[in-house]
Amino acid sequence: MTTGSRPPPRDRRFAVWIGSIAALLVAATAAGFVWLPAVQAGRDGPGLWDAICSAIGLPSRDARAAAVAGAEPPSNVAWTAATQQLLAGANPGRGAALAAASCNGCHGPAGVSDDAIFPNLAGQSRASIYKQLQDFKSGRRDPAVMGGYVAALSDRDLSDLAAHYAALPVPGTARGQGQAQQAPVDAATLRLVDHGDPMRGIAACAACHGPMGFTAAAPRLEGQQRAYLEVQLEALASGARHNDIGAQMRGIARQLTAREISGLAAYYAAAPAGETDSRSKSTRTK
Amino acid sequence: MQGSRKLVLAHFGAAFAMLAFAIPLGAWQMLVRSPLHRWVDPERYYIAVTAHGSTLAYIFPTLVAMGFGYAVCAVALGRPMRGMAMAWLSLWLVLGGAAMALLTVAGGKATVLYTFYPPLLASAWYYLGILCAVAGSWIWVWLMVWHFRQWKRDHAGLPVPLAMFATTAAALLWAWTSLGVGSEIVFLILPNAFGWTSSIDPGLARVLFSWTLHAIVYFWLMPAYIAFYVLLPQAAGGRLYSDRMGRIAFLQLLVFSMPIGLHHLFTDPQVGAGFKFLHAVFTGMVAVPTLLTIFTICASLEIAGRLRGGRGLFGWVAALPWQQPMVLASGLSLLMLGLGGAGGLINMSYAMNATVHNTQFVTAHFHLIFGGAVVIMYFAIAYELWPRLTGRALPSALMRLQLWSWFAGMLIVTLPWHVVGLMGQPRRMSYYDYTDPALAPQAIWVALSAVGGFVLVLSTLLLVGMLLASFRRGISVQPPLRFSLAIDPPRSLPASLNGFGVWVVLVAALTVTNYGFPIAQALAARGSAVAAFPTGG
């Protein structure tokens, strides 16, 4: 039936197929490891060699070393066990004595400031106050005003001050309550607070600043001074303030429009502090 | 069936028992994370997901591939199978492994999903069960390759029948691709589960799993493709358009299925972008054997349709015997393959993937391709084999109803699911708060999708009920199983189309070029290992 005994003629398919696959491999390798990295390297990019190394999965050690050498940490405060023990063991009474000497002049004896440019501190978290004081002292946050006041204070002094202000009753329940109930809040601002805007990389404010979640040293925002909030968000957006670890707030603030900054500042300034969930449904408008 | 009847029947019976167990779990998951139901304890949800995925990814398709492989081996080679004791041992290993893994899951000790990505860590029994099942399937691989070689040796110069050629390609593909997950379990996960290592490298584990993860899909697909070539043309009353084209398609599937798995890791940081691009290019090549198959199948069906009196440009389509389950299932399968393939192009494109990565779009895609296009062909294969295995006919109208209901159910499940994915819903979550205004628009689609799940449950019950009820019928004479003849059956073939030696070397070479460096890099990485996260309290 068939001519089974005759050996088949030499099979050229092996050479053709393996050659084609090898050609495909070479072409794809050239495109993936040389051409595309070259295009992506661009004029202001990492440079061709670094781009190729990156495509292989080996970020250039030289480039990385240079970047690391030039980088300054945004803050010297680290949330180590020692820092947390220091804060936990802080003495609010001693902090009150320190505060009376100078702080109360601007931030108010009850931790509530008269001038909207100075933040309210009463009821603020210990970690948050402590970190900012440390950053002023180290210069990580612009020390033009605060630097002189904290330069001579020790870590213990700073933690005691933080404990003192954290222990003060939260402000504005009398002042803010009436306003908060009436102030209409626009839906866009509420959306930023509750959901952020993932397409712009904006996390929900409430995820770190409460009430959904609280991360270390993220300050409480409800009842804060409106002007202070606006100035700080703008400073973060411009990079003038840069002591947020991992550029978390700079990344968010850069994405916010001026209108959104104003809306958020107004929202938090009017939000009654002291309640865990300050956003009662009655203040929401569509 | 040359003495393999009980063996094949046992495989298909076990496979559909597994299906009947796992499909209701899937429907329940769709229900409880839809707005039609209140939230459930996430642990219970993940127990169900892990059981559903492990059963339907590792056990069910493996049993179908093995059972169909034994049937092909006996029928295509025309002589009784050897090594029956090994074949039964292999079945018991697969079933024993499945029981071991699933009981661990049921006990709440392995809520790691079927992908078990570290640092998630389950009880060692789960991995041992999966490993046992895979080891069982290796015996099948060995049996297929052994029979292939024996037949070739005894019939020097003759072409190995296409059905057996394709089955051996599937076996070799599975052998090579299961090495990835096998080595991940043996070298990374089990030492950690036993407490011998204190940390585990998730990057390396993911690269090794990707070695398996895409080729396993083609292993699932192989029985469906084999049925397209060797069962469909005959069921339609025609002939296979080209035997050689089939061989080329199966060889390409063997070569291109494996060096492409990194397209599952497009957003993983431990792999360089160049390798991701390389894998994307090779993933594109897998479209070639699929398109060859669609061309060959359409040509074969056109031959059948014209032989049956069909005229004109499309008259042959209407002339096809659509009442035949194999023809109907193939038509529905090709529709789902087309839709799913279009979605797959988005998943495999390095840039477009970013828009759907880790969303429900991915889950919807593989349910449409595997659960839809492939599993419906498993049903068609079962409808071809079952009467010949049991001697009892199946009711034709009910078979068609079952196929249609599966098709409808799968579309109702997956089309809204794709939409939800495009709306950004992440996958692998146990509940979603649809009262949230950001998620509210997804609710209607998810609810719709959940309804489809219950259509699939009904379809599964119909299938299992029909197969069981057939035993109440009398035994009747069934025509023997035959495979389609090609228009021009090859009398002799070049070595490249009648054996695998060189192609297996090529697969190994492509593994080295496409996976060598990423694996070596992950092995050499320091400081990338983390402590495992044990599941199940």
C-alpha cells in the first residue's frame, strides 16, 4: 500500500522553521532590548545604555548610586519602636510648661489659634505634632518661622509638647458646629474625601486622615484652619514643602486643582472636629 | 475500544463528577459577590474559589485529556493499549491527589486560590495533593509517548495517525510545562511549608508559575482542537481538508505555548521590560496555529456542507447537520473562541494589558475561552464517546439543549463580566460595596452575570443527569469510533511532520532564551524573599 521501506527525502522543513523562529527571536530581541529602549530613553531619559540595562531587568548601578547619593530623606523621623516608646512615655504636664513659654503665643493657650495661618494643635495626634517639630528642627520642613523655637529643644521636649497638645480638648465644637451643619459641601469635594480620584493617583483623604483609616503621623484635619490647609496644600504641590515621606502628599497635591484645594480646605475647616465620622449625611449636597 | 473501554469511561465519569462538584461552587461565588446577596465571610468565599479553581484547572481537564488520550491511543493505533496497570495507577494518583488537595481546601487550610501565589501559604497537604495529581498525569504522558514510539517503530515509514500525533504533542506540552509549577512547589513552597526555610521569593515563584500558567491553557485546549480535526469533519459528513495542516498546527502549539508565560507578569517588577516584550511577541505567534485550525475546520465543514447539497457562498453552512452534537458544539465553540480570542489580544498586548490587568476582564476572558470554547468541546467529545463506551444511546434533543444552555449560560456569565472588568472592578475580591456610588453602575452587570452562573448549573445537571439516565436504557449496537479521513491522506510524511525529537529540542532552546535570564536573575536576587503568609488560621 505504501512505500514504507524507502527513507523519506531530506526534510528541509526543520531548517526553514527553526531558521524562521530564530529570526523572529532575533528581531523581537532587537526590538525589545534595543529599539524600544532607545525610543523610550529619549532626550531627557535615562540614556541608551541604562535603558537597555533596564529592559534586561538590570537597572544601571551607576545611575542608581548617583541618584541615591544625591537624595536627601524627606524626614529624619522614622517610626521605630524607640520613637513610639518615646511618644508613649511623654509627659503632657511638662509639655504644658514648655508650651506656656512660647508656643501659646501663636497657637493659643488652648491649642486653638487666633490667626488662620497658624494651625490648631489641640487634639492633634502626638505622632503628627512630634514629626513636624522634628522636621522643623532638622530643616526638613522650612524652618524660617518655627526653626528658632525648636532649635534648642531635645527629643524629649518635643515629645512632651506633642503629648500636651494631643491631650487638649479638640477645638471648635462650639464654634464649628453651627457652621458645619449649614455649610454646603459640593459633591466633587466629598468624592475626593471618600474615594479620591484613582485615575489621577489621588487616594481618598479619609483613607489616611480618618475616619476610614489612620496612618502614622497623618494629622487630623477636621476643624483645622482653612487658610493653613490651603497654604500647606499649595506648598506641597509646588514642592516648597517636602517633608512628606515617599512624596505621598506632594504626589496628591500636585494633582489637585486650585478649586479642589479650596474646596477641601473649606470642607475640613468646617467639619466638626471631635467626631470620628464628622461627615453627617445632612451636610452632603449633590 | 481495544480493551480500554473501562479506563476511558472511568476518566470521563470522574471528570464530570468533578465538574458537577465545581460548577455550583462557581455559581455560588458569583451570587454572593453580586448585589443579589449579602456579603459572606471571605474565608468561606476563598475556600469556594480555591476548590472551584483547583478542580477545574488541575483535575477536570487533565482527566478529560487523559481519558480522550487513551481512547485515541486505542482507536487511532488500532491495537490494544499496553501498560493498563500503569494507566489505572495514574488515574488513582490524580484522584487521590485531588482528594488530598480538596479536603485540605474544605478544611479551610488552603485559601490560596488555584494559582497559590506566594507569599500566601497553604497547608503542605494542598501542594502535595496537586503534586500527586500532576505526577499521576506524568504516567499518562509517558504512556502516550511510549505508544507513539512503539507504533512508529513497528510501522517504519508510515505516518503516525493524526489523532495520536496530536495527543502526543499535548502530552509532551504538558510534561514540559508542568515542570514550572512542579519546581515551584518542590523547591520553593514545600520547603517553606515544612519549615525548612524561613522566607520565600514571590518574584521567582511567580516566574516559575508563569512557565506553567499559559501553556496549561493550551493543554486544556488540545482535546478540543483534536476533536476539531479528527471528529468534527466526520460528524459533519465530510473529510478533513488537510492532515498536514493539522500536524503543523499541533507542532506550533507545542513550540509556542510555553515561552510566552511572562505575559501574565506584565506588571511584575522583577522581570525586565525587554523580556515582557519578547514574550508578548511569541504570544502573538500562538494566533497562527489557531488561525490555521479555524481555516482548516471551516474548509472541512464547507466540504461536508457541499457534499450534503449546500450551494452558493454560504448555502453550505445551512446544509451542515447542526443536529449533530459535535457539529453544533464546534460551531458554538468557534463563536466563543472568536470572542474570547479578541479579548485575549488585549490581555497579551504589553500596553493594552495595563488597562485591564488584574480586573474582572481577565477572569471573564479565561472563563469564556476555557469554560466556554474548550469545555463545550469536552461535552461534544463525551457525547461521541459515551454511547460507544456504555453501549447506550443518548437523547439527541437533550444533548442539543445542554449544549445551547451551556453556550447561553457562558455568554450571560462572561459578557457582562468583561464589561465590569472594563469598568475597573478588580478580580479576586470576596465582596464589593455596590452602595458606593463609584461601584453602583457595576451592580446591574454583576447581577446579570450571576444569573448566567445558574444557567450553567442547570446545564451541568442536565449533562450529568443525561449520562446517568443512559444506564437505564437498553444496550444497543453503536457504530465504532472512527476518526475523520483527510481528503488526501498522507502515505508518507517528512520526519518533521511525523515525530517530535527536533521540536522538543527547540522547545527547550526557546525556554532557555525566553526564561533563562529571568529565572537566573530571580535566583541570584538577594533580599527579595519575604516571610510567607499562612492562610487558614
